[in-house]
Amino acid sequence: MSGPRSVRQLFDSVGCNGVPQLIASLRKKGLQIDSDERNGNDRDGRAATYCAYLLHEDSRHLALRLLADYAG
């Protein structure tokens, strides 16, 4: 919720391989998650295109509630 995150950053944070599937699941629960295509370099320094995800400000309250329910 602190800003845009790439799939790699989310993988490192949550430790799961299915980040795109996780994003799709969260969207089905009602979260507005924007995706932004970006250009950068991969581990080997080659040009790469990747996606960064950003939780829409209007979805913060729902995200906090979903987290509380999960931690429940």
C-alpha cells in the first residue's frame, strides 16, 4: 500500500510465485489495482518491460479490512 510494486518486489515480499494470480484474486474481491507498464533492465542488464501494480487510493479501506480478516 506504500506505492507501486513490480512482480519481483511483490514476490520478494510475499514469497509466492503466483503474483499475477494473486492480483486477479484481489481484484475479484473488489480492490482497484492499477497496472503500469515500465521499462528497465533484467538481472543480466538486458532491456526488459515489466508491470508495476498500484493499489488505488479508493481501495485502501477495503484492503485494510481484508488484511484484518486474513490475520483474524
